[in-house]
Amino acid sequence: MNAENTNVIRILLADDHAVLRSGLRLLLEAQTEISVVGEAETGTQAISLTQELQPDIILLDLSMPGLGGLDALPVLRSSSPGTRVLILTMHDEPQYLRQAIKSGAAGYVLKKAADVELLSAIRATMRGEVYVHPSMTRPLLDDLMPERDDSESKGLWERLSQREQEVLRLVALGYTSTEIADKLCLSSKTVDTYRARGMEKLGLRSRASLVRFALQHELISAD
């Protein structure tokens, strides 16, 4: 079981670079709702500590001595289903991203962006979302959603209410519920309602599939 205080996000760091782990710990523990509960230098240690500590999230590097992150990922997912795995890596090649997501990773963040973006990724992951750095979204989208007849899917979009369309456009652009609420002068709860209703009408289950839909129909720009 996780910590008694369910408001605290318990995180395990898995990276073979001590300096990076130290910097990540400082960044994360400066947040009142985040606690770093352990550190691992190898994939084998990550598996052992995850089984022992049952963290909410493990920040997992792909390149570690011995058992690497991609090899450790399926074991982590099967041995601790309640732990979400967020990849934190220097690798920006699409094949690593695809393999990580297919193996059950809840997100993929590049180390060069490991500051505010990492915090956003952690919070999105805790909401049950899959977080992928915007620059790497396109190669993943082709794998997530089968092609649908353009006229059919465009017709689904046109059946949404104006508010549902506004909210989903902003979601696809990466805005949080709070930011959308501020922009549209709505409550966060109302935004979440429009988002859920619109996604259901479109038959979409993730932000990634929504982004692909929006790009296909030029509802947002790929830039």
C-alpha cells in the first residue's frame, strides 16, 4: 500500500547518475505534494525497491548498467501494477518512445526539459493521463488510433457543442483544466465535464488520440 497521506505523490528515482538524482530530488521535494521515497542506480535495484516501497510513480531512465529501463519496464508493471512508470531519458528517437509506451509507460519526458515539464508530467500521470513531450507526439500518434473515415470523424466533431469544441481544442494544445477554466471563465469541474462528454462523443480515450484527431482535421497546428 502507498503512504497514508494520499495527497502526497511518492516517487522513486531510477537513474545511474548520482548528480542528476540529487538535482531531481531537490526539484521534486521543493513541491509540497511530492516526496522522493527512494533511489535506484540500476534496473534491478529499481524493481526491488518498487516492490518494497510501492511508490506512486517511478522516474525511470532507459540507459542504466545491467538491466536497462526498457527491460525493467514490463517487470515493474507486472510486479507493481499500482505504480506508474514515467520515462525520463536523453533518448529522443521515436523507436524508444513507441517501445516504452507499448510496454506500459505512463509518460516520456526528455532530460533536457526536466524542470517545469517534469512536474507537469508527474501531475498528468497521477490524473491517469499519458504524457509525451510535444515534440515527440507525432510519431506516437500513428500507432495509437486506427484511421477513421475523414467525413465520418469530422461529422462527429461538428455534433459537439461549441463549449465542448473549445475545451477539447485547448486540451489538445496542452492546457490544464485550471488554465482552460481561466480562459473560458468556467469552473475546473465544468471544464472536466465538457472534456469527458466531448471525448466520449468522439470515441477517444486519451489526450494523445485527441491530439491526433485535432491534427488530422487541422483543428490545431503541429508547430
